[in-house]
Amino acid sequence: MARKKYKIFIVDDNNMFLKVLYKFISMDETYDVHSFSTAREFLEHLSEKPDIVSLDYTLPDGNGKDILLKIKEISPLTQVVIVSGQNDINTAIDLLKIGAYDYIVKGVDTREKILIAINKIIEKIELSDENAILRQAIKKEYDFKNLIKGSSKAIDNVFSLMARAAQTNINVSVIGETGTGKELVAKGIHYNSKRSNKPFVPVNISSIPDTLIESELFGYEKGAFTGADGSKAGKIETAEGGTLFLDEIAEMNLATQAKLLRVLQERELTRLGSNKTIKFDVRVIIATHRNLTEQIQKGLFREDLYFRLMGLTIDLPPLRERGNDCLLLAQHFVNEFCDDNKMPRKKISEEAQNKLKTYSYPGNVRELKALMELACVLADGNIIDPVHLNINPLNVKQNLLAQEKTLQEYNEEIIFYFVNKYKNVREAARRLGVGKSTIYRYMNEKENGES
């Protein structure tokens, strides 16, 4: 990728110095250099908004401070290097306060100092541009609908709550079965909030032994315990300015719950082995697959910590309650797996889709992903058929009943499955052992919105 051309203006009333400096800076072909010997001529071209200006502080028709203020008014992103014959520290400080990037006193190495300042400014601009591109890429990646695939009413409600959460600093609790994507929700909220350029720090409480959870959260100093050979910041400190995601919060023991409550109330912590308090500013998002109200009643979770953490609750629906989202997700996982493994993309047959719709996914989205990846491996051609789906028929029956639909709804689902499969009402009626009129009656009721 070609480097961007940077427009640099040089303003100096010493024509000899101006010519030498112009030639010196122009040696770098990525710099588009223009020179001016008067303030008037320079200001006439300021609307071009140069990236950098090397400005002589004392010009016959203009004062350096006034010109600097004019630059900041018309082109606030332009970086200004003041060049002066006077080594006046007070003037330098004054100019730096109002926006000058640097103040250089003329001498034998003036050209080199100006070029060094220009190169530093370019590095700063390019780093800023890279960060802006990265932030934009992250924002796109964590756009709610890119992050969580689905178009069902249940998931649209989740998107709505995520958007509300992202607009504020309120604590958020994400409730849902294992595998529903609770961490994705937390990331989506963080990367769409004002804290998006700060860290997102996930902590899975269930994976950390009780004896280590405090040191992981609060940090420790050297010698705080056996094996503490150095100091280490805890997860809360690491998340400074950003978001701390406490996954499986219900697995935290009561002693640590009490300490976490105090830390969150005071907004300050003390590392193990230290007496120094550390202030912090983090947004907390928690997640659990357990019912915290029941945990409180059992004496396993502190009620005061519950009220401190709950904030806005997002109840993430299981996949079985998201309608045809399973088909959208299934094809997404197929495409993703094929692309990652440089395989031709595969399509899911109608029969396989019908089989997917009859399953309730006890492992939710995580299970569906694994199921479709295996299907991609098992399918020799570019079509995924029912035989490639590793679903136990017994589980399908049990899961179908677990959905607890009405008899009318079950009848409709079965009838339309057979009609879609055989594309023939007579054949569907024959296989179901009912008359054609029964099938037509259900089809008419469906078409007229009756149920």
C-alpha cells in the first residue's frame, strides 16, 4: 500500500533558509512541500489545510502567536512547528499551550530538528489513522447483527436491550443457558459503548480455583503468598476504563462475594500483600446460567451483591425458542467452516433443514456450530443431507416434546413438513394416514391466520 502524501507548508522570510529547508524536506517524495515568505501569502493558502506547518515566529507582516491561533481556527488538525531566533522559554511554553507541536530555536542544526519534528508528527498521524481504522473494523465486527446471527422476535428484543445498555454505564447481567452466546452479548455491548477503546477483560469464575480467585481479581504484590515472585495487576485493574466481564458469577464463593461487594461499592481495591488502595473505573457485566434468586434462597449467593450487580437484565433465549434462526445460523457456520478450511461452500438440503428444525439443541448455538462443522466434513459433495447431521432420533423426539406446543401447533408442523418434503398433498395424506381434506383444512387455516 502506497504511503499517503503529506502536505507540508514552510513559512520563513529568510529566502536562503527557505530554499535550503524546502530542498532538504522535499528529498522525501512522500512530502508535498510548499514554501511561503510572507504571512499574507501563507494565509491565502491555509484553506488547503496542510498536515504540517513550519512557521517562522517573526515575520514582517505577522506575529507567530496570532498566525498560530488563525491556523487552529481554520485548520485545527494541522500540526505547527514554531521556528524562532529567540530562545525564550516563556514564549515557547505559551505557544505550546495554545497548540504548537514544537518550538525550535534556529541554529546550525535547525533543518535536522525540523525534519525530526515532521517525522514524529507523521508517525503520530499514521498511528492515529491506524487506530481509527482498527476501531472501525472492531465496530463493524461487533455490530450486533454481525455478532449474533438471527432475525427472530426473541433475538430482536436482545438487540434492543443491548443497544440501550451500550448507551450508558449501567451494569448488565446476561442470563441464559450454556452455549447461548452470553460472552458475545457482553462484547457487543462493550465495543458499541463509549468504553470501546479500552480493554474488555473476561473472567470465567468457574475455571478459577477458590484459592486463586482473589489474586486473579484484585492482584497481588511480590511475596504476598508462596509463589508470588513478582507483583501482578488483577483483572479489575487490567480492565481500567473498560469492561470487566464476570462469567458464571454464581460459582463465586461467599467469602469472595463479600470482598467483591466492598470493592464495587468503594470503587477501589487493595492488592493482596499491599496496604495501598487503587481507584478504578470499570463497567461490570455478569453472566450466569443459574437462577440467582434461587441461589440467594439457598444461601449460595449474597442478596446485596445481587442488587449491586443486576442492573439491566438481558435474558438470552435458548436456540429452540428462536424459530428459524437455527437455519440461518447453520448456514452461517457452514460457510464459515468451509471458508476457514478452503473448501467449496456447501448448501443444506431442505430435508436436512427440516431435521434441524425438529431438534431443540440442549447445547444451544455452541452445539449447532459443532454439528454443522462435522456435517461439512462428512458431506462429500456440496450438499449437506440429513444423514450428515449427527442427531440422535430419540433426542429429536424428546426435544420436540420438550417444546410444549399445543396439539394444533404440532399437527400443523407435522403436516407442513410432509407437504414440503413430498411436494404433493395426496402423497403427504397417504403417508400420514389422513384424508386430503384434513390437510387442505390445515393449509386454509394457516393461510387465513387461524390457529
